[in-house]
Amino acid sequence: MYNQDGNPQIASNVSEDEIDLKELFTALWQGKWAILGAVLTAAVVAIFYALSIPNIYKSEALLAPVEENNGGSLSSLAGQFGGLASLAGINLGGASSGKITIALELLKSRQFLGEFIDENDLKPAIIAAEGWDQSKNTLVYDKDIYELDQQKWVRDVNPPKQVEPSLLEAHQKFLKDNLIVSQDKDSGLVKLSVKHYSPYLAQELVSKLIKAINKQMRQKDIEEAQNSIEYLQKALRKTDVADMQSVFYQLIEKQQQTKMLANVREEYVLKTIDPPVVAEEKSEPKRAIIVILMSILGGIIGSVFSLIKYFRKG
């Protein structure tokens, strides 16, 4: 396509683009001091902001699913008597996949974490803590939320929230800000982490969570096994068929084994491969990244301001 002078139209467009780019560069060059000032201002503000943010430390444990030693015999029984066992509420399957899934979901549940927070009196540390005094190894609390000396909640909140946080509120904040649970799909290994201002509290909470979830799952299986035994014993007394009595005796034996293993094995579902330690280095904040990103933002704002000023004059 040609213009009226017989020249290709595309050449004219390229020429106009070059002029526009030159004009844009000229506008930015004329406003270089304003851009530089915006970058430096943003960098200084970012430095002060980054330094005002308290350090957060993370403690992490690597866990592995506990394997069942009697998986072969249980699988054999499941194949023979699976229907009867299910009527009695008896679980003859292995403990690896299904039990681990239940344990990880239970670990994040309102009931489990609510009881854990309540038993360990963690509400102030979750809701009101705003830092950590390294020299004294004590948490620093927001005085507008919690009076440590009087151990009294003083925060000003709107209904339906109350002055003292509920377990539901503490649970939600703990899940959002502190607890991290992940499982590798290939290896099945589980990482359990807790972030907090105090590295000592973070390590303590990870250790306690591992013990608490194993204890909860152990008690659950003991209770289920005991209920199954009682059901099977009643059924055994009601039958005179020798084959059925043999079946009931085998099922009772397996439930007794479950109770025995649950009572003697402390790490019942999750076994610690790498225990949590007190972190020596902070996990957050990434202060250098904060400064870099805010400096770039300052440069963008300064550039936009310079362009607007230049084209208004034009």
C-alpha cells in the first residue's frame, strides 16, 4: 500500500514510531531527577518499613507414615471376612494412605486445633503477639489487645467478635499465619512447620503437634478396636456354629493386636524422620526484596509523573 507520494505506507508508520520513541525517551530524560528522587524516596521508605517488621522464624519437622507390620495377615482377613468386619465397624485395611489422610485433615480441623490451642493457652501468642525479645526470650504483646501483667484482653472489636478471641478465631489465624502442612505425593513424606516470632515457641509447637496428632489417632483406634471387640464377643456368644466362632476369634485377635500396638507405639501414625529445631535464622521478612520492589514502584511512579508533566507542557 502506497501513500500519495508513492512511498510505502509502512515506512511512514515506522518513522512515526521512531519519533514517538525518541519523544518518550526525551520526556524521561528531562524528568530523570524526578524519577531518581522517586526511587530514592521509595527506597528510604522501604528500608524503614522493612526494618520495622519483626522477624518471623520457622521450625519444621519431616515425618513419614508409619507402616503396618501385619499388613499381610490383615489383607488376608479383609479378603475373607471383609463384609462381616464392615458390619462390626472393624477396619482391616492398612494404616498408610487412608489413615495418614485422616491424620493430616484432623491436624487442621477446628476441633483438634481448638483443643490444642486451649490446652496450651496459645490465644495470646497467636492473636496478640507482635514480636520477640531475644535478650529475655519472651514474647512482646500488643498492649491494645492484651495486657500481659493482668493477663486480660483489652482489644476493641465489633460484634460478633468478643473482647476475648474465640477458639474459632484463634484457629483461623493459626491456620493462616502459623501452621504449614504439606505431603509429597511421590514419597508420602509429610512436612509440618510452624512460623512464629519466637523460634523457641515455633519448635515447641511442632513437637507438641506431632505428639498430639499421634495421641489422637491412637486413642481413636483403641476406642474403635474396643467397640469392635465388644460387638464380636456378643456375636460369639450368640452362635454355636464352629466356623463362625473361628472367624470371630480371628477378628477379635486382630483387634487386640491393634490395641496392643496403639498402647505401646508412641509415634502411632507419623514417625519423625527429622525433628524440629530452634531456628537460628529468620524465615521472614525478605527485607531486600521489599526494598527492591518498592524502589521499582517508585521508579514507575516517577516515570509516569514525568511523562504527564512533559506532554502537558507540549
